[in-house]
Amino acid sequence: MRSQESDPDKLALWIEVAGVSGSNYSYDVYFQNKSDASSDDAVIELDGVAVVIPSASIALVSGAKLDLGGEDGAGGLIIINPNSPHSDEPPLPEELLNADLSGPVAQEIIRVLQEEINPAIASHGGRADLVAVVDSVAYLQLSGGCQGCGMASVTLSQGIEVAIKEAVPEITSVRDVTDHMNGSNPYYGSSKK
């Protein structure tokens, strides 16, 4: 993307919170001269690309991750932000929000998601993340093109759940804890909305 711009070496990827869409922030993402950053802006290097977060957005994206979906970024840039405009009202029960994901079962599920599932659904701008493992149940949160997608339940039951159960026999059920009603960019529109 950057290489298609004039004078790409002077450009930085700017990411700023532009507003609110449903229960999530919306973003402006663009290339602009790195030299335009003020001393209050955050400037970081990410894989050889300067990323600028304007000062007004720093707290709102604290802890966020950038992911290039699909092979060679074909799925687009995905911002995974743990913050929301209503962070004081968690959509998930406290025991799920604070779940320990360091155990071997959780780590194997995370591996399956990172190596098998997310590369496949990234072509639709989607992503699946493990939220918790309680007894033999894995709780997942879908985001990007999967949040609000009319095919999310099929993707979960016929793709994600099958792959997780095959790799992690301790898991007997996979539950989706995504707030699909607030999906702002579903790959397939939902008929349930």
C-alpha cells in the first residue's frame, strides 16, 4: 500500500479514533508524512513502517493490536482494540473477562486459532480470539467481518469448533460470546438484525 504512494519512505501509517460505531470505535487510517507528527503523538516502528497515533487517540487504542489479515495482508488491516466507548460496562461476565489463558489447553486452542482458523477467515476481514476455557467449554469472540456476519454460526459450528475439537479433545463445546448485534462491517449481512 505505502509503496504506491509518492515518496513512501517519508510516510507513516496514521491511525486515529474517528468516532463510535455501535459499541466499538471507528478509525481513520491513512498515510501521511511522519514529520507531521507532534511531540504529543505516539510514533512507533512496526515491521519497518512508522505508525503514528495522534495524542487524542492514544488512550483509546492503548493495548490494541494491528493485524494484516490473510496472506500478504490480502484481508486488509484489522485493528483489535480491547477498549470500547463503554469499557466500564463489560459485555462478558467477569469470570470470562479475567480468565487465565496460560494453561496447555488454552494455549493449544490459541495455536489452532492463530495457525489454522484466523488465516482462513482473514480473507473476509474476520478474526476469532479465545476469551476463556471453563471446564470443557471454549469461549470465543469473533471480530472484524465475522462480528454480525449472517454466516458466523456456520463458520463456528462447521469450521472453528470442528478444528478445535479435533486438535484439543478435552474441549466438548465451543461457544460464541460475540455481540453480533453491534457488528459494524459483517462480511455477510445477518437476516436476524
